[in-house]
Amino acid sequence: MTNHPVDSKPRGRDQVRSAVLTATSALVAERGPDGFSVREIAARAGVNHALVHRHFGTKADVLEQMLAADAEAVVAAVVESGLPTSGQAGGEVVAELLDLLAARPSYWRTLVHAVLDSPEAALPGTALTTELFSGLWRDGDDERAVPTSVAGMTVLGWLIFGQFMTEATGADAEETRRAVADQVAALISVRSK
């Protein structure tokens, strides 16, 4: 466990919040959202645990705010990438998107726990990434809801279980990633009947 040196402790609301969110994200990646306490968050962030409660509230509140901050970062990364998120996209574009999304494993792990614990978290408007996935390649076309939903499930399945399944089956990870990208591209290119 790495703590901040005494002379570089976070000071002020913004530094404390940033340090706590960063520490929480690292702990989630290492242990899952249930594998640590507020005291461990505080120790990792280099702050007193009372500051965590003052700036966030409960551990659930910290996780919720970490999830929201990570969702903003995921959406910003997708937007900044310039990858098409509407209309049809080929397998190469989808593969780039998979790589971009896979760069934030703690976010997806926390999202899974949040949705399992609170299914209402998937309602439109509850998270930026929910909005991203609900609108991904859909172009506002309600007939695209089913293929978009299946494409989103496929992407999330890859993000959560891709490494596990490729290792468990002995499949080549790159070939599998490419096959997932091609499947998602096929889903989003098919018009609903």
C-alpha cells in the first residue's frame, strides 16, 4: 500500500476529493468495491478518514461519486477519440472502442456491482455511460433499441469477462477481441425489422 509522504498530503477540498477518488478507484481495481473500508480509502489517499466522511459521506457515497467521475472520463475519452458513435461502424472502429473502454477496468467492475446492487442504476439519465451505451450507434432510431442493447451487452461482457473467458478456453485474446468487435459491428449495421 502506498501512502502519500507526510509533506505532500492533499490539502483543500479539491485535492482531498481527487485523492480520495483516485484511491477508491485503485482499491476497487485491486479488491472489488466490497474489499476495503473508508479507513483504507483515507490511508491510501493520505488523508484522515474524517475528511472522507466530511467530503463524501458514506463509503457508498464515495463509490457513487467515483463511478460518476469515471463515467465522465469514459465518455470524454470516447468523444475525444473521434470514433463514430452514431450510424454504422466497422469492426476496426469497434475494436478501437473496445480498447478505449478496456483502459478503465475498475470502472466496469464497479458498474457491475452498482447495477447488481441497484438495478435502477441502469435507468436512462442515471449515469453518463448509460446514456453513452443507450445511444451508441442508435441515431435516435427507436427501432435500433434491440440491436443497440445486444451490442452494448456484448461490449460489457467483453469488458468484464473477456480476459477470464479467453484464458479459460485457451483462445487467442487478440483473435477473440477481433471476433467480438466484428459481432458488435454486425449488430449495429443490421436494421431492425
